[in-house]
Amino acid sequence: MISKEICERVLQKASSTGADYAEIFAENTLNHSVNLVGGKVDAVHDAQIAGAAVRVFLGLRSVMATTVDTSEAGLMRCAQRAAEALAEGRAEGTISLRERLNGDIHPIYVAPSSVANAGKVELLRTASAAASGYDPSVVQVTATLLDVDHRILVATSEGLWTQDRQIRTRMMVQAVAEKNGETQTGFCSPGARRGMELFDAVDPREVGLEAARQAVTMAGAGYCPAGVMPVAIGNGFGGVIFHEACGHSLEASSVAYGNSQFCGKLGQKIAHEKVTAIDDGTIPGDWGSINIDDEGTPAQRKVLIENGVLKSYMIDKFNGRRMGMASTGSARRQSFSYVPTSRMTNTFIAPGADRDEDIIASIEYGLYAKSMGGGSVNPVTGEFNFAVSEGYLIRNGKICEPVRGASLVGKGSEIIQRIDMVGAELKCGQGMCGSSSGSIPTNVGQPLIRVSSITVGGR
């Protein structure tokens, strides 16, 4: 996108007023989506994001400027703005860049841009028809196919010049079911760091059926009783609770400023000994995977918690300075217009040794949260509130009738100490995580787990 020679001159300009680190981040991203409502094409969207950011550090000061003009003149003006904002003196010496080839552990076999919209519409119609035909109570189906082609370049005053291309594909189906004048929604949204070959493994019909099944099940459910009780949380997107209630508190963007429930606890036992939690950006083809982060650092596999003991944080370059720790390849940003910071990639609770049937059988009376929805969390305190999108009461160790309106309320640092059973079957779910550096793709996951005691909101 931008030659090494131009980058060298731009970085020299950015460093000219005393910066001890300078960086260029450039991107060219194509977003494409096709949306069906009721089996008919409702919208086709194409969007391009192209531009660059120049960022400079001096000690614990950081300045960033952005531009959509990626000509040499535009980049030099951008670098000048960043340098003037820092304005601490003059720097000497020259910057010489070397290209680093990262390799790609996420091969793309069918680029989405090579498939006509007609082929994408056919996949969506298959999913939509399956959902609509599942049950007469299904009154509306929306289906979307999204593909993203994200190309980035990173150059730094440390001598790095490198590029990466990240392609992702995702299908999302939402079904609405109506019974007795009330409606409930079901949702299914598989995605991967893959091209259209995603649908060699993902059957659009099954995506539609799952969304409809969830909507119909919940439309016929009664309300969940409230109280403190044991809860079994399903595998897959159930991992969103760890992601939100604990994961964000392990990011340097919180830890570096003392705004985390886990500050200063490296090497300490913070969770039940059955809990091992990992953030791994190196898993081939996974939704949250990267070859390099948005500062050019190679992706890593980080054991955050091992057998209950806090082992690592997720760290970007700037916050790492404040912490006196090296980057863990965790710097991410939605686009060039956002300042990068530490973020998750594929974050999950590792498989344990408990059998799923034993987990359910161990609960005399409680809730089985088969699927989780949205929620909110305070990363400073870890206090959270999450909706259960599909839940069932457990009586005498057996899964019984479905219930709706359930929510899980608690504090992350307490809940991970109460995860006392961990199943063996790990599954992950795909999502978009929003934070100070924008919205980025992340995987969440876990096996079936048991929380011995948690507050369940309901009626």
C-alpha cells in the first residue's frame, strides 16, 4: 500500500520533535453484505475504508493523527501534525525499514469478492426457507451474509515494515416466533477467518433451523423464577460471560491504570482450580484470529489463568510501557481512525474433565443457560448483568421446561471462583466486541460449566 521508502520519510518526520517511537498504520478494507427479509433481498451494502494513522510516543505520552490522503504529501502532513502536537525537541538519526513476512496460517480458498451476489442470495434463501418452514409460529426471518477483506500495513521507527490481509465471512439468521400474542427471537450466526469455503463446513439450512428452534422454544416458555441458585452455562457463546466479566479486566487498557479487579494479582489464585482460561490469536481459521496485531506484533497464545492462578495479561505497546511489560500481540483497532489498545482475540475457558451429564445431574434445582444473549459489565468492579436467550429449569438433576426472561447477575472475580465443574466439549461462538478502540471480531467459548451459586433475575 505504501512503499518502505515513503514510510521511512514519514516516520522521520513524525519523530522529528523528539518522539522515542513512531508508527504508521494504513488500511484498505472492503465490507460487503447482503440482507434478506422474508426471503426477499432487502439490501446490498458495499463500503470501503481507506486511510492511515501516524502515532508517536514519548515516554508515557502518545499522540495520533489520521488522514484519508495516503499520498506521500498527505502522509507527511499527517506526520507533521503528530510531531507538532508532541513538540518536545529535535531528534537525530535516520530510520531504515526492513520487510518482515509473517506467513499466513489462515489460507483463503474462495475469496468472497469472487462470488457473485446471486450465489450469496441463494445461500441466504436456503437458510431463510428452513427457518420459515420450521413451525407455523415463525412470523419473520431476517438473513444476512457479511464478508470483510481487511488489508493493513504497519511500519515503525523500530525498523519494521509489514503487511497482512484478513478475510472473514459470516452468516446471521434471526427468526421471530409468535405465540399467544407474544413474540420471541432466535439467533444463529456462525463465522470464521475464511472465505466462502466456510459453507463447506456450515450448512445454511442448519443455521436457519437453529434460529427458528430457539425462537419457537422461547415463545412457548413461561417466565424464569428469580433467586440465588446453581447454574449450568452451555458451551459456545456461553463463554461471553468470561469474556465480558473477566476478559476485559485482564486487558492492559484497564490494568495499566489500576482500573481492574485483577490489578497486581499475577501469580495469585483468582479462580477455582478447575478454571484455565486462554486468549489465542493463532488458531487457524478462527473468527478472532490474526497473523499480526495492529502494531505489527505477531499473534500469540496467552494462558491468562492456569488452574485458577493468574498467569498473564493482554498487553499492547503503549500500555505495556506503563506496566513495564512487553506486548503480547493484543493491540487491536476497528479502523485507522481509532487508537489501538489491548483487546481479546479468541478467548475461552479450556476443557475440563467433568462429564456434561454429571454437571446437570449435580444440580437439584437450578437453571440451564443453554444460550447467552447480550449484557453489560463494569470492568473496574467486574459487576455484570447478562440475558439468557435460551434457558431451562433443572429439577432433580434433569433438564425440564424452558423458561424465558432469565438473566445472570454477579461479579466476575467471584463467579470464576464458583465455577466448580468444567466439561470436556469446547465450542466457540462468534461476536463483535466494542470498546475504546472500536468494534472488532472476537471468539468466545467454553465447555459446559457449573457455577455453584449465582443470582438469577426473573419473575
